[in-house]
Amino acid sequence: MKPPAMLHLNDITLRVAGRPLLEGATLHLPAGQRAALVGRNGTGKSTLLRLIAGELQPDQGDVRLQSRARIGYVAQEAPAGTRTPLEVVLAADTERASLLEEARTATDPLRIAEVQARLVDIRADAAPARAARILLGLGFDKEAQERPLSSFSGGWRMRVALAGVLFVEPDFLILDEPTNHLDLEATMWLEDHLRRYPRTLLVVSHDRDLLNAVPERIIHLDQQKLTTYSGNYDIFARTRAEKMMVQEKTRERQEAARAHMQAFVDRFRYKASKARQAQSRLKMLEKMPLMEAAAREPEVRFAFPAKDVPPPPMITMDRAATGYGEKIVLTGLDMRIDPDDRIALLGANGNGKSTFAKLVAGRLQPLAGEIVRARGLRIGFFAQHQTEELEPEESSIRHVLSRQPQRREQEVRGLLARFGLGAAKAETKAKHLSGGEKTRLAMALMCLDEPHMLILDEPTNHLDIDSCDALAEAINEFPGAVIVISHDRHLVEMTADRLLLVGNGRVETYEGDVADYRDMLMRTERGQHDGQPAARADRISGAAKRSKLAPLRKEAKELEREIGRLDGERAKLQAKLADPGSYAAGIDMAGLQREINAIGKAVDAAEARWLELEAQIEELAAA
């Protein structure tokens, strides 16, 4: 028997500002399943979640939820006030709060007994400990749990909102980019927590590791439709790629058959001896359904320009210390940074990662010791809040020209295109750009002076998965040094070959890799922390992994371009074969068909090698 549906979308059409986001979309989500909604930036994922949560109404169709199901959805506004995080989380369980208040004021003995029985049923006495554990997992130690909300930044208050909805454990939990306000440590905890979530879950996330660990099905929003795939994100990506390849090959065979029949008809329809066969083929052509080409999403691009990168060392630190005013945050800093360094900073928020990044960037000065920078060193700094500082009424082009008015507009368009902001988006006001597009613009502005070193603080927030992959590739191709602070484990694993652990006022080399770090955090949570591990011999180091992945990815990209070139050439030959004028011109039609067949074999061979490379890349990336 099929499990009951938690959610059913029936023939939904949804438009926002006249732009269609959904057209006749249908979705069935069984109760008790964990699902993830994926799609490119700007396709409407967040809007769809708001529709499901009841904040929006569809233009057509209907949304049906399981009757009496409790829906949990984190509001966009961060909680505020003088209450503590622990008090806010406990208050999120409105039934418990109401029963406790009634137990305090009730006078009817029968009602008091009923209230006390219900409090036992919902384990109200264990609630404070459970709320504290959730807050601890999201980065709030005991002292922080007892501070007023007003003392926290917006990002930390959004963590409190997330903790509240996790504490309630609703029947249907809806999360929109829940890792955006988290650090790597809290993201790892959340991934483990959601993997064990006992009820229905629908999450939007750009975090590939979370999407592989948590969901049992992937819902893909594309071309205003919803398509469901069983399994995690990697299975979805592979299945979809294979499906598109089969669809394209089927369409090409159909087009070749149509061209062949059309050529016969055009040649013999007025010849008496062949008229009947020509008419027969004409009827077949009319009945043959037209198969559309597989919809291919445009390639995502990032490109960090750099020139005149100084020789090593870029930066050296000698017993340096830094902080704010007279307060020292980090001390004993002894290290050097070279142009080929790919550094990721580990450590919980508040331990000093951003302080270290500001010291490297020159935004903070050493309070002790010495720091020496290469002559003329240019550093690009990307921080999360920079997208909020964009001028909402200004276009991307105007943002660039306001900073560098000497640039020609065509040159500016070329710069923006390197970050995936094409002609239309370059002229769009910032307030109408998606979160991912704002991130691209902020990165383009960061690169106006062609920096020699990049410092990227949570660069993947608001980016879709394809954009995260493109960002990793651009980081690997950048000729200068890169320092990354990110909750995205996949990005760190794909780019960093040097891990620095920030904590207890120090910045030290971490000897393991990200998987070791995760294991250490899990042991720490269980009270089994035993210090830094040695790197496991059976695991490939970040540097070795990158060096092995680079040529495979390069060959795969070249094959994609070659397949595209061959497809274009074959399409031209097929058009010539289908053109009646080719017969009149005396073109060797048999030779033309042989060329098409040869190209088809070349495409098959290239696609087979591409699939082989993709399997190798996937296997190596998971090692």
C-alpha cells in the first residue's frame, strides 16, 4: 500500500511579477520521506517553499497537505528581544508552553491531572536538555545560550530560529538554505541531525555533502516543471545526465530518419513510378512526432583574473598577534603564504577566522610581532555582507563604472560575463537580481584590481550547486594564493591543500583532512576528543587529489567542447542532406551520409570516454 501523501501539488501555475515560475507542475511527496529541492539560481525554489508553507497562493491548481499536519518553516525575520536563545527555543513548542502555563494557574483537579499527563507524554521535563543540545550543535555554548538575543548578530539569531523549528520536530519540516548562517562545524552537526529526522523533510540547499547524506529523493525544478528522482544528489546528477544523453541521441536518430524520408519525398514525389512510395513516406512524416532537443542549462562561469603575481613569499608572519583595540584575539602567528597556497580555515565561528582573514588582508594591523607583505601585493576580499551593500537601484554595469569610471562599457560587460552575468543581467538593477547573482556581482567587484590573493569568506551562500562547482574550478585555476572560510565541505575538499585550525587564540596547521576533522568533531561531541589525528594513510591528501583531478576535468571539458563541435558539424551535414537543392547541385549524397555516420561514431566514442572520465572524477572526489 502506498504511504499517505504529506504534500500534493496538482497542476500548479505560479507567476511572480508576471514571470512564470511554475506551469502545470505536479508533485507527490509521501509522508515520512526526506526530500531535497534543487535547481538553478532564479528558478523559484524559495518561492515554491513559500507556496507550500502557505505564504503564497498559486495562480492555478491546488496545494494539498496532510490534514492536521504541523508545518515547520523558518521565517525570514530573525527573532529579537531580550529573551535568551534557550528561552526562545523552548517557547517554540507552543503546546508545551501553553500546558506549563495552564498547570501553573489551573484549579480543577481533573484538568490538572489531564495537563500533567500530557506533559509526561510529550516529555516536557526533558525539553530544556534537548533544546540545549540543539543550540550547542548550532554553535551556542552554555554561556551563549543565556545571553539576550539583542547581543547577537542577525546570522546568529537566524541560528536560534533554526534551532526552534528543529526543537519542535514538526510533521513536515521545510528548510530553505539552512546552512547559510552556519560554519563548517555547525553544518556537519546539522547534516547528521537531518539524516536522522524521523518525519517528512523538504530542504533547499547548495551543500553537496548534505544533499548526498540526507535526502531519499531529489525534486528538480527546471523549465517551470517538477521532476522527482529517487536517491541522493549524485545519483540524480548521473541519472539526469544519462537521460539527457539518451534523449538527444534518440532525437538525432529521429531527425536523421525524417531527413532521409523527406529527401526521398522531394526527389520522387513527381515521378510516376515512385509516387506511391513517396506519398507513403509523406504520410509517415506527418505522423512522426517531433521530439524536442534536451533542454541544456547554460554553462556556469567564474574566472578570477590576475597578472604580475609576485614571487614567493607573498606574506610572512613572525610572532604576530592581532585583535581589536587592546583585546588580543590571536597570538603567536608564525607562517608564510605563497602564491600556490590553497588554504582553508577551520574552527567554530567566534574563534577568530575572520580576524585572521582581516589581518592577512591588511584590514587589521599586528598588535605585536611583525607581518611583511610582498611589494605591490593586491588582495581581493569577499565577505558575506558585501551583497547587502550593493546599491539596489543600480545595475551591475553601473556598480563597476562607479568604482572605475575609466573603463569602457564593452570591457565592463566582458568582466561581468566572466562571472556569469550576461547582457541582460548586466543591465538589471541589483534589487531584481537573485541571491546567487548578487554574489557573482560582488565577486566581480572584488576582482576589479586583478588581485594576487583571494580571501573568500563563505562564498557559496546563495549559489546553486553548478555555481559552487564552477567556483571551485576557478579557484583551482587562479594563479595566486587563496584563503577560504566556508561551511561547504565539498568546496574545501576540492580546493584546499592546507588546513589551518583557528582556536584558543592560535592558528595552527591541521594535520588531517576534512573527513578527519569531522571525525574529531563527532568524537568531541561524544566526549572522546583526543587531539589532532594523523592523516589516515588510506585517504588521499587535498593536494594529491587536486593534482589528479585537474587533468581528468580538463580532458572532460575538452571532450564536451569536441562533442559540441561534432554535433554542430553533423547538424550542418544533415541539413545539407535534407536540402532538395543538394540533389540538383550534384552533391555526393552517399558520401555525405558516410560523413554523418563517421561523425556519429566519433560522438559515440567521445561520449563513452566522457562517461568514463566522469566516473573516475566522481570516484576520486569521494576518496
